[in-house]
Amino acid sequence: MDIFDDDNELRTYRDEIEEIRNFRNIGSRRRVKIYNSRSNPMEELSESDFKHRYRFSKENMVKIINILRNDLSMDSRGGSIPVELQVMAAIRYWGRHEIQEDCAEIHGMSQQTLSRTAKRVAIALASKSSIYIKMPSNLREETETIRKFETICGFPHITGAIDCTHIKIRKVGGDVGQYYINRKGHYSINTQMVCNADLKICDIVCHWRGSTHDARIWRESSIKRRFEEREFKGKLIGDGGYPCTPYLLTPVLRPRNEAERRYNYSHIRTRNVIERCFGVLKARFRILLEIMRGSFNTIKTTIVACAVLHNLAIEFDDTLSYETPYTDSDEDTEAIEQDSNNLTHITRNIFIENFF
């Protein structure tokens, strides 16, 4: 039995079937991926515009790229991104803390590609930390460090200034979340650093939760053990949040005479280098000022990567004179009360008598 009344109705039916088939074939074809055009910022921008956006001069950016070249192979995904563009995109993102999608579009890549690229560059930089973040390695270097500290305000025998700063992170859920909340009510990682008189970072610890007191981070750090083992000739200088020890000098809580007041004045002026270090670091890499997102491992790696770049900037004498340095105000200033007759305070009193 025929279901069509005439040949015309049959032909119409066949034409409709063919049209449906053609439509399905078109929809099933693999979409051709179109890559965004990529320009070279070093060629497109003037020297001043480049430095404003990428935090380094063109010459010094080339030096950084060459340092990382062997660690960053050509990214086969995202249209084979050159090493140069990988490094510049990551540093611009950290420096200006732009919206990831916007920064990615500027460099002709997707947001996912930029996220992956920044992580790879951070790992490459952090792997160089033992080369660019280090305490004085011999007597000559330490003697020069001590001399530079003494020229600030006459405070002798100082090898480094120590303090902690809080790096904000996204909200942490679960029972452990409360331990990441610092005294200002922010979720953070409390990061300990030691710097020299040139604001160069000599030691960094960045894995402690925001609620952890500075004194505990110091107590369990490897740098404390190195000073206990007398690896260094000089001493550290820190605020009242640290315990006073023979190798870590803190201010006198209640000065009783003119010598102790002179000691405190010189101590404050000398210790100020670590606050300036934090300010310059965060002004150059503004991602450290805002809430950092991503996994904890990526955040910690990025912090170390920025510290390495900070030291390279000082080594290259590459300053950002047009920016007002950020003033760090997250330090834990809660003083530790100690017996004024204990051995460590007696050692500090002798130090004050001899030099102030």
C-alpha cells in the first residue's frame, strides 16, 4: 500500500530528507579553531610604556627570558606560545593583576592558557630560588652586608632584617578555614622574609596559615637553626613580635636610660628596611596586594617567583620610580614579654653598653 498519493508528494518528501541530512552533516563537521593574532610587546610598545606594563625594562626582560629559556619549552597547546610571550604574559599578570581574561586577550591566548602559562613560569622561577634568594655565603659577603646596615643608622653587626607579611588568599572552607584568618579578619598566608640593606630578599618561608604568630614561624624555620649553629658572624634585627636572643635583637620594650633610647631609635631606623622591602615587592607585583586565587601550591610558588623577580630587579638596578611603594601594615606588632634578667636580655644589655 502506497503512503503517498502522487509522485510530487514523494519527491517533496525525499527533498526534505536530503535537506535534513545536509543540515546534520554541517553541524557534525569539526569546528576549525581560530587563534588570536599575537604581537610582540617589545616591538609594539615604547620603552616607558613597556616598563609600566611589564615591570621591567626591555633589556632586563630579555635577561629574565634567557634565564628561564631552558626551563620553558614551547607550549604546544594554545598555538605554540613562544617562551618570550609566556614570560611577559605571566609577569604582566602578576605585576598589574589584571583580570585574567583581559590579560590573556592582550597576548592572544585564552584565559585557561594564561593560567597554565603563569603556573609554569612560576615553577621555573621558584626553581631558581636557591640561586637568587640566599644569605651571605662567605665572610667577605657578610662583612659587606654588615657594613651597609651600619651606614643606615650606626647599628653594628647586623646580617639581615626579619619580619612577616600577610598575603591574602581566597576563603578557605571546612574546619581548617578558621586557621587561615589573621588578626585583621582576612584569610591569608603569613610569609616570613629576611632582607639585606639593599632590600634584597635573603630568605623566605611562605607556607604558614594566617593565624600563625610570627614568633612560631621563626621558631620552626631553618634560618633560626642556621644562626643557632653560628653559621653567620652577624645578627638579625626584628620587631617586638620576636623573642630576643643572642642572634636576634629586638627593641627594648620600656627603655630606662639614654643608651637604650638611642638603641631603640637606631633599631627602628635599621629595621625599616624590611618594611620597605615588602612595600617595593608589593608595588611591583600587585597580585600580592589583592586576594590570590588558585591552589595553595600555586599561590606559594607564585609568591616565591615574585621574590626571585624582586631580587633580579635589584640586581639589574631596575627601579619603578613612578610608583609610590606600598606601605605594609600587616606586621604582627604584639610584643613578647620576657624576664629582663634572663640571659638573652643580659646579652642585649651588654650589646647596648658596648655600642650605644
